[in-house]
Amino acid sequence: MIPFCSAIDTLALLMTGDWAQGWREYEWRRRLPGFPVERLAGPEWDGAPLAGRTLLIHAEQGLGDAIQFARLPAPSHATAGG
């Protein structure tokens, strides 16, 4: 699929509430040349309880997004059983 088209499809899916498919399609961004963040060592969090494990949260978008989402780790921690 053409990356630009995939990005448009992804936004359409998310905007219409198709969260499961939208987030799956959003992973296409990692295949784009010049994607700013390399894969980190270790598995990605799948939403399972953390049970004493550490969750690394990092920004891959711009500063505005980092500021916007900085409020989410505490609720995520509580939801994840931390």
C-alpha cells in the first residue's frame, strides 16, 4: 500500500470509531523511510497487567503530543495493575 494512502485510511478509520483496525493500520508509520524512532529493545506492552515490571513511555511525535499525553501515565499505571 502507498504510505500516504495508508495514513489517510488510518485517520478515516480512527475518526469513524473503528479503533481496532485504525490502530492496526497506524502501525504503518513504522515502515516509512525516516521514521524518527527505532524499535526499542524488549517487547511492546500489550495491555496486560505489569505486575512489578517497568513500562517505558517515550515520545515519537512532536513536543505538543508529548505534553498532551504526559498526563496519561498515572491512569495507565492504575489500569495496568501497577
